[in-house]
Amino acid sequence: MNITKETIVGEIVAHDYRTAAIFKSHGIDFCCKGNRSIEEVSATKSLSPDSLISELSELQTQTKAATNDYQSWPLDLLADYIEKKHHRYVESTSTQLKQYLARLCEVHGKQHAELFEIAEQFYASAGELAQHMKKEELILFPAIRKMVSAQHAHQKMETPHFGTVKNPIEMMKQEHDIEGERFRIIDKLSKQYTPPQDGCNTYKVTFALLKEFEDDLHQHIHLENNILFPKALELEKVLA
């Protein structure tokens, strides 16, 4: 999308929901007052329209990274990647989505009662995922890194306090199943993240973000369940 000073804010967000975060960071209402041009909103916030256009255009040029061969990665690198990419994404996006869902429930809850259940499911998921990720960061991932270090140093691995690495892994997998089910419920309630005809831009952005969150969670769980965890169990056997 070619963005100019005359381009309407609401149209930009409708084209690429990620731009909503930029408008929000500048205090620009992209929803109820989304019918204003870039030049108009820039003037109200004492912003340079060219600077705002540059910021929006840069976001549009960002493309997804090439597919990585995660199977070939060392386990400690994979754990670092999951923590820095997926854990950080969950932390930052959860906060944003909570704000959007609260707003939707307030404005559209009477007409769309399912929003309250969607919000309830997401709030529960965000809280559980926060605890889940801390357990990985403080218990499981450090254990995996120690195993990798022991293998490189040709040293015997000390038995961790939780016994075998299989114990925390099984717990993590069970929690993955719970979150997967929560998002199946959200997917159904939102009609596969399809905003209603009377949905405002905030509605569209929220549902797009929820879909993105679910996609990221699926990738996150895939990397752990199908690559990191099996290889960690295999490495533990080798070290034993």
C-alpha cells in the first residue's frame, strides 16, 4: 500500500493491522476517528507526517524470515531462540490484547456477548502462559543448557533435583494441550477470527492479533513438542 499524506488512517489499519500499534504509540485514534488523513492526525499530535509515513512504510516492508532448519540447531540455541522470540512475543502481545479486548467488551459487549467469553479465555491463557514460560526459563531450559555443556566438556551430568528431564517436559506438554484447547474455543467463538459487519477497526485489529497470537503459539509449541523436548530426552539418555 502506497501511503501518502492524504491516505486515511482507517484504511491503513484495515490493510495491515500491525500499523495499529504505531498509531496507538502516538496516541492516534485509528478506530472511532479513523476517517482522518495522515496529514490531519499528524497535525493534531504535532508530528511530522513524513516521519509517520516513513515509520508505517518501514513496517510494511518487513517480511518474514526465511524458513529455518530448526532440526539442525544445537539444543541450547533452540532454547535461547524460543525464549527470546516466542516468550517475548507472548509477554508483549498479551498486554496489548488485554487492552483491546477490554475495550471491545465495553463498547460492543451488549451486541456481541461472545466477546466476554473470548476475553475470559484469553485472560486465562495469558496468565497460565506467563507461569508456564517462567517454569521453562527457570527450570527446564537451564537443565537443557547444562546437558549441552556437559556433552561438550565430555563430563558426566549430575542428576537434577527433579530427577529426569522427562518430568518437567511432560508437565509442559500437558500445559501446551490446555492452551491449545483454549484457543480452539476462542477460534470457534470468534468464527475463525472473523469480525462482524458492524465491527470497528479495533474489532478487526483485535481479531487479527488473536489469530497471529494463535499462529505464534502453534509454532512455539511445535518447536518444543516436536524438536526440543524429544532431543533433550535423547541427550539425557546419551549422557546417562
